[in-house]
Amino acid sequence: MKYIYKGACVLTLLLLVVACADKSELIARSWTIDLDAIQANAKLKNEADRAKLAESTKAMKNLIGEQVTYKFEADGTMTAASSPDLVRWKVADGKLLLMTKDGGFVKRVTIKKLTKNQLVLDFKDGKPMYLKAKK
């Protein structure tokens, strides 16, 4: 749960500029946190921890559902439901570059997986952020 909010806060502070047409086209849509993928990919060793995570995931779904959204626009801007701040993004060398609205560099995030339905970002903290395309 802690890493969900961490990822949400980081993405809320970021900007974008367009590059790498194919990946940019795939990213340019609305995304929401994929709690099921987070649960499925958690590296937990014992059943008690898995049960706690399942319970927490269910509670999070009831609490936030798909309210936490990130809208990546084709013009290189990104907005988050949790913040009115506009940020910029661009794709370069398999990385998602996130910048402040005045062009200041914030974060270089590795794109671990990108399909029209799923985006997995690696912030190098050992906890990938799983997003799913919002329908």
C-alpha cells in the first residue's frame, strides 16, 4: 500500500514531451493503478503475508477503485486525478522521462512492460508500479 501512494505522488509531480512514436502512442491514454497485478506479482514467501496482501488489495479496491488515474496526452502532457498540476513526459531509450511543467527533470523511469492494456514502470526502488488502461 505504501508503494502505491509513493508511485502516485511521484507521477503527480511529473511532466512529458513526445518521442519514440510507438511507445508514445501506447502510453498516450488514461491509466489507473492495477491492484490485481500488484498482488499477483508480489514476491511474498509465506501464506500469511499473501493473505494480508489479498485483504489489503480488496480494501484498496473498495476505497479507491479506479479513482487514481493518470492521463497521458499525445501532446506530451500528463495529469493525475489526485493533482491539478500539469506535468510533461516523453519516451527516450526505453525510459519514460518525467519533467516539471517548466521543463525541469524529475525522474527517468524504466518501462518494464508496455502494451495497449498494461504499463509497468520501474522506479528502481524494487517495487514496480503496475498500471492498466482505463476503459
